Amino acid sequence: MTDDDLIVVKDSNGTRLHDGDTVHVIKDLKVKGTSSVIKQGTKIKGIRLTDVEDEIECRVDTIKGLVLKTQFLKRVN
């Protein structure tokens, strides 16, 4: 794999994200297909990067396999 093939995933502030990072949701998000809402400030642990540079895969409460856009996330130190 060359440097051109690497996907760089960044949060809403431009901070690089890695597998296993913890992020906060910066805006209330409605979950398609359910009546659930992920509230602003929700902490999401153990994210997984996808093949798309502006999406991550995660688990929130009872929702597994959730894909979120990185523009609504902020990395927690």
C-alpha cells in the first residue's frame, strides 16, 4: 500500500481519527429507521474507521453497526 492509498479520517475540527478513538457528538442526530436520537455530548468509545474518509462505524447504547459522518464528531483526548 502506498501513501496515496491511505485514507485520512478527520473529525469536525480537522483532528485525525484512528481505530479505537473516543469521540463526542457535537449535534443531536436522528437515527434513520428508528425513533432514537443520539444527543449532543454523547461519548462514543472504540470507533472503527471505514473505507470512506468521512464516515466511522461505532456502537451507541443498543444500536450496533451505526455509521456516523465525521463532521458531527469531535475527538476526545
